[in-house]
Amino acid sequence: MIGALLVRYVLNERNEVVSGIRELLDVQAGVFLDTDPVSMDGNFELSYEIWSVLKSGEKSYGISRMWFGGKFARYTTLYDWKDRPVGAFGIYVSADKYTTAFLNAVIVVAAIMIVLILISLLSAYMISKNIVNPVNKLVDGVNRISNGDLTYEIVVDLKDEIGTLSIAFNSMRIVLREKISTIEQMNVNLESTVKHRTEQIEALLNKMKKYLSPQLYESISGGSRTVEVSHERKRLTIFFSDIKDFTATTDSMEAEALSEILNHYL
């Protein structure tokens, strides 16, 4: 039936078949006798190379050139009643609209990728701002406290766990500073007390030095003898000395001056 219609319209040199194919499939079509166009709707050709392939036994041949100015074409061999190849029927579609659609798709995909990259960068920035930077501040605060700087205050304007941790860190810093200040004040008071006690002991030792022999004083102050109430038997030497005019000299003296003279004499 199709062969009869083709023969009819080709013999009558009319293009209703190829025009109908174009309207039905939105493609350009043509009928070729060898490489000569017999009936066609469009401006394409059957090259000698393609016809040689079809004439050698191939039933069809396709072309795919995807770019501007390219084309998609398909040629089918036509046979006579003795099954000999006499021509070809071809359809042709310009690749321009498909290339445009492909480039538009590439642009859309690229735009989506750019948007995703921007979203990823924004997410990374937000994560860095909300997590990494506060954590770095906490680490910096710990390092400063370990170096003795208790005046450093961490300022993190967050309402999450990191913000709670920052508040707890600042509270710990304040308590630690107060404890250290209390200990320092206690050390100052202790030093003052020790100094005062030392001065009292030195004054007492100076007073004892006036009433004790140098040997006994050195043994007590040096720690070789303990001051305690005990009994001990020793051989003693009693020294009697009469100072000339002692009574006349000391009647008019105060007790302190008399004690100093006697200590110096002894």
C-alpha cells in the first residue's frame, strides 16, 4: 500500500507524502533515486558515501551531530520488485533546538550546583560562626586562665549548649578569682603575723640575753638545749666579787642602768 502510494505521488511529482510526514512527525523528509532527490520537503541531500553504504546491503544509515548547525538524519533503503536497491527514504531534524535544550539543561544544572555550593558555603559559615568560633573562644579562655589571667571574660551571644557552657565558664572564672584573692589575702595576713611573732621572739631573746650566760643563751637560741623545767646535778663554781664603792655608786641609779652595768661586768 505504502509502495503504491509512493509510486503514485512520486510519478505525479507531488510532495504530499513527505509533507504529511513533516506535519505528522515534525521532521523534514525526502525520497531519493540513487543520490538524486525525487520528492522532498526540506533542504538536505543523500551523499554518495551514504548511498554506497546503503547500496552495499545496509537497510538503514543514521547520522547524529549534536551541535548548532548539526543534524539527526536517518536513511532507509528502497528496493524495486526484484529486491534491488534503487533509492532511499530519509528524514532529517535540525540539532539546533536539541542543542539549545541541552545547553539550557546544562545551564540549569550549573545554576543548581552553584546554588548548592553557595548553600554549602553559607552552612559552613554559619557552623563556623555558631560552633567553631565560640569553641575557639572557650579554648582561648582556658589557655589564658592556665597562664594566670583571671580577668578574661568570654562573650558568646548564644542560647544553646555552647552559650550555657560559656556562662558556666565565666562563673567558674569569677569563683576561682575570688578564691585566689582570698588565699592571697590570707598569705599577706600570715606573713604579717609571722613577722610580728618573729619580732616578738627576737625581742624576747634579746631580753633573755641580758640575764643568761652567753653559753646558755647560744645553746637555747641555737636549739641544742630546750627550755624546760627539769632537775640536773652539776658541779658549779661560785664567784664572789666586790666592786669598790658599789653601794655609793648604785644608790642613785635606776634599776635598768644598774642591770646594764652588771651585765657588762659579767
